[in-house]
Amino acid sequence: MSVSNILHFDFLILLIELIGSFILIRYVIAAIIVLIGGYRHLEYAQYLIAEGALIALNFKLAGTLLKTIELKSWQQIFTFSMIFLLRTLLKRLFAWEAKQIHTKQLFTKGWQQD
């Protein structure tokens, strides 16, 4: 692999992970606007952040999977496996949280004012 191909590949990984970070930032800003904008729906703000985290983790996971092509030693493989496991667990936790918030919202017939 030539140096230009490696730099191009690393740039692609960085770009994918950066998109995921921007998506998360957008959801966090939306949640802050919900909280400060007079709506004060704490559950809805939590739901927005959980949704944003799920989407962002998908982009981070894609970047991490692209990095596997470059793994050369057992230590790198182990490190990748632990990061993959941690991200998978976080994704499941955020999915569970979003489901709990969404279920609560369905039972209360909309986001209630505090």
C-alpha cells in the first residue's frame, strides 16, 4: 500500500467518525433547546440524546470496522475487540434507554409540561 493510499484511507475513517460526532452534537443542541426553550420536557431531551448517541455510534462503529483492515498484531486485535465490545454495550444501553423513554411517552399521551 502506498503512502497516498494510507493517508486517503485514514482521512476516510476520520471523516466518517467526524460525521458521527457532528450528528451527536446536533442532537445534544436540540435537547438543550428543548430544555431551555420553555418546553422543559426532560424525558424528550433524554430521548433526543439517546437517539443521537445511537446514530453517532453507528458512524463510530463504521470507522472502527474500517480500522480493522490495518490490524497487524494480537495486541491491536485485542484492543479493537475491547473497543468493539464497549461500543456494542453502549449502543444497547442507549437503545434500551430510548425504548424506555418512548414507552413512557406513549403511556402518558405526549410529552407533559412540568
